[in-house]
Amino acid sequence: IVAPDGVVLANPIDLQCTVFDIAVDRDGLVLAACKNGPIKKVLRDGSLETRGSYAPGCSNYFSYSDPTGLTVLEDGSILVADGQCHRLRKILPNDTMAVISGTGLPGSGGDGEAPLSAQLDTPSDVIQTPDGQIFVADTGNQKIRRVFKVRPVIPTLDDNHLVAIDGKLLLFNEQLQ
């Protein structure tokens, strides 16, 4: 592990997972995307904190399952390429989860349509350019795809807005901005 000041730690942290990607948050702390496991944040004291909501399999809309790539945005949100679930997700600073792109089914359709209508096939990484564009390594389709600037889309139910916090579904009557 490399400390924010660039010094390699003498005693690396054992994350007890196969690390697929790493990123640094705005506080200089390291985040690690664990294959088929949670995203772990290494705190200054060396302890670990899980970010977002992890659940095995793809049945939970508000959880990631296979974080293969991640990038941290200026506001502290984390974009997550969820390879097994064929989606691009966003973890907001308060750990609320949202889907940014992908239907959840592997494929290559939906170019030029709304990001949630686009099919991804095993996305493996994600980046954001300085001007705010988002690019996804769509590995199964052998493409790099651009996701146009979007707000996180929260699915609706009877005009209420669903949000997951700490794995619990909450309903809001006002649209999140």
C-alpha cells in the first residue's frame, strides 16, 4: 500500500481478497475493488471500511456484486464497474447506491439511448475525464463506451423514489437532485 505522501508502507495491509482495481479518494485514502467481494477503504489507522452495499449475485438492484473497476469523483462518489451484473453503479458519499448504466443483462444494444437502456457485457473498468465524461471498458463487447453525463437514476414505484442506505430500502416523495 502506498501512503498519501508517496511512502510505501513497510507492512502492507492484508485485504484478504483478490484486488482487481485500486483508486485514491479525495482524502488520499486507498480504495480497493475486491473480485466478487466488497470495495474496501483503507483508513489512516490501517483498519478497513466497506463502501457501498455489497451482495453476492445480481438480484439486488441496490448492491454491487463484482467490482472490477472503480474511480473516485470530485464529490467523493465512486463509480463502480460491476462486471458480473453488467452494470455501472455509483456509490454516493453517504453510501447510497444508484445504477448509472446497464440493464443487468449482457449485450451490446442501447447505443444512443438512455444509459439505463444500454446493455453492457462484463464491464471491467470506468473512468471520468476532467470535463465530466464517463467511459466504460465494456470487456465482453470489446469496446470502450461513453456514458453521457447523467444523474444517478433511482427506480420509481408509484411516483415514490426508492433509495438504499445500508442495504435498507427507503421511499422518498421528492425526486433527488
